[in-house]
Amino acid sequence: MSEIRDESLWESGKRKIEWVRQNMCLLRDLEDRFTREKPFSGLKVALSVHLEAKTAYLCKTLAAGGAEMYITGSNPLSTQDDVAAALVHDGLNVYAWHGATEEEYHRHISKVVEAGPNIIIDDGGDLVNLIHNEYPQLIPGVIGGCEETTTGIIRLIAMNKAKQLRFPMVLVNNARCKYLFDNRYGTGQSVWDGINRTTNLIVAGKNVVVAGYGWCGKGVAMRAKGFGASVIITEVDPVKAMEAVMDGFKVMKMEEAAKIGDLFVTVTGCKDVITENSFMNMKDGAILCNAGHFDCEVDVAGLRKIAVETKLARNNIDGYRLENGNWLYVIGEGRLVNLAAGDGHPAEIMDMSFAIQALSAVYLVKNKDRLSEKIIYVPEEIDNEVAEAKLRYWGLEIDRLTPEQEKYLNSWEV
Ligand SMILES: NC(=O)c1ccc[n+]([C@@H]2O[C@H](COP(=O)([O-])OP(=O)(O)OC[C@H]3O[C@@H](n4cnc5c(N)ncnc54)[C@H](O)[C@@H]3O)[C@@H](O)[C@H]2O)c1
């Protein structure tokens, strides 16, 4: 029995899924292939990923392969109720609604785990944590899982180091066809889509502060520059900071950037990146948001505590007045701005990420008796297959190595 907000919303959700389907050529091919081959026949798949149309299409693709799907979101603000309704209308099991409280969110992911999954598709590690901590009796039934994002992978590697990870997990985020495109170009575009549609303000001429110059930060900074902003980077890694300097950005400490920034985007995967010290130094009207996985990068709870007045400034933008009289504005409660205030990454980008998810799940099933390690890197063949297919769909051809060139590149003798 599913738990969603309103099943009558299914038609709007169905339209959204059909739109992304038209733009997700790799998943379309996989849907056809899975319909014929049924690689997940008899298997239960638990999935916790931002529940919007692209994710829904991944769910339908896995279901076409014979999977019995148990679906929840990975963030209470990114779930779209009409999309959830469309999945339920198609007979899939969904436990999620937009704006779930902490308790409801926990109940929803618990329901998914209680189904006793064989495969886990996780985004940020919530399913893996829950099954290890609260449902260890279900672990023997799990073949393995796939993790979508950087933050989830950091957790998995830490768990594995402590010898606590009890089934194999594929590091989907670390595939080249994931982080090079999804993290950089996907986040780069969708973060600005979320900010722009929510604020309806100009980016050109503003001082935009991007905290973190990893794959996501590079995309966010690159697109801010394209909009005409003056971009400032804050970092803790000296090499990444140097890279930002060479890419033409100003680099400074957050305490300095706080004084001059008009718009702040955190995307570090770390916590307490913007805190009280910085809030007190910010300009009146400064806007803050986060694109990292968890809502702990901008200390919104701390801001709430020191605010003398609060207001809803605009849909999805909360205003906080400080003792010094300045108003600061936070988009989407400090949760992933591209999903809490937008529709997430473009469909063509998620096509690649989710093709890797689906092919990695097949890999787990096919190799289930041979996987000796708990941390599994996406095989190079999957990465290449995804890139080749995407190039083919875009009508692009590339050169091939001749046998002589291959030999030359693989030998040490001249
Ligand atoms: N919004 C989205 O749709 C989306 C998409 C992909 C990844 N993510 C999330 O975004 C975050 C970043 O992912 P990534 O792939 O860019 O990771 P990454 O490891 O490539 O980059 C993170 C960068 O942040 C820097 N950093 C860490 N702590 C910092 C601090 N306190 N101040 C300044 N810089 C700091 C690190 O040195 C690193 O360069 C993760 O939480 C990831 O899960 C979000």
C-alpha cells in the first residue's frame, strides 16, 4: 500500500515523465532491452532518490526489467507529488510526499526497507544507513546497491574502512560519465535555474560567492561567470584553490567573502560552511543557498536563532532580520537549491547518470556470486558504453585507435 499525497494528481505527473522520456534516449533503449531481457525478474529494488520525473522514469525502466519497485525520495522538498501519483497509478509502490516532516520521511524510507530489498539505489546513503542500523536482519537478502552522490560515497568509504559495510555498493558518482557531466554541467545549470526562477533577480554585476571548487562548484562558478557575475571562490584544499585562481576567479576566506558577497552558494559536502560569524558581516539583502547534498552547509538553524524578525519574503525564500538591521534571505530552507527550488538537473544529463545506475544494478545481479569487495567501482566498459551511445544519439563520431597506435600507447620500448 503506497503512501503519497494525492493520487488524483497522476495526469500532471505522467506528462512530466513523458517529457523526460522523450529526452532520455539511453534510458529509453534500456527500457526496451530490459523489457526483453528481464534482468531484475523476481527481485525487489528499494530506491531513495530525489523523486521527480527523471527518477520516476528510472523507476519505470527498472520495473520494465522485472523489478518490484519500492520507492521513496531522498529529500522532503524535492519530492513532486504529481510524479509520485503517476508512479502509483502505474502500479509501483511509492512512499513519499513533498514537505514530509522528519518523522514522516523516516517512516517512508523505513517502509521501503521493510519490503526486504535485493538491490538498493541510494542517493546520500540514507537507505544503506537505515538497513545497517535498524534492519540488520534484512542484510543477507541484499545483493548490493548503487550510490548516486559524492556525500553518500564519502559515508560508504568511511563505513567500509571501519569494516561496517556489509554488502557491495557500486560508486556510481565516481564514474566519469557521472561526475564530469552531472556534477559539473548538471549542477552548473540547474542551480542557476533554481536560483533565477525563485528570486527573479539579475545575476550580472553581482558578487557571487561559491563555497567549494569541486566538480559541482566548478560548474556553478563557470555558469555564474557566464551570467556576468564577479565570482569569488572559498576552498579548504590548496590545489583546488589554485585551480580556481588559474580559472580566473578570486579566492579568499569565507569571513572576507561574507563582507562583499551578494549571493552565496555552498557546494562542499561539508558542514557549517556559512555560520554566525559570517552572517553578522554580510550586506543587507544578501541571498544564501546550498547545493550540497545535506542542509548543514548554511547554518540555517543558527541564523533562525540570532534573527530578531523573520518573514516569508517570496515563495521559497525566507527572510531573517539580524540585530544590526540587515535582512538575509535563504532559498529553499538551505536544502539543495536546484531540487528544492527547481526540477533538478536537465533530462539529458540524468539520462547518463541513471543509465549508469541501471547498468550497475544489472552488473550487481550478474556478478552477485563473484563480488569479493564491498566497494565496487563502475567498470570502465559501462562508462564507455554510456558515452558511446550518447555520442551516437547526438550524431557524433570519433576516431578509433589503429592496432599500431594501440601498441605504441601500451609499450615502453620506442
Ligand atoms: N545539487 C546537486 O544536484 C548535486 C549534484 C551532485 C553532487 N551534489 C553534492 O554536492 C556536494 C559536492 O559534490 P562534488 O562532487 O562537487 O564534491 P567534490 O569533492 O568534488 O568537491 C567538494 C569541494 O568542497 C571543498 N570543501 C570541503 N569543505 C569545505 C569548506 N568547509 N569550505 C570550502 N570548501 C570546502 C573540497 O575541498 C572540495 O574541493 C556533495 O554534497 C554532493 O553530494 C549535489
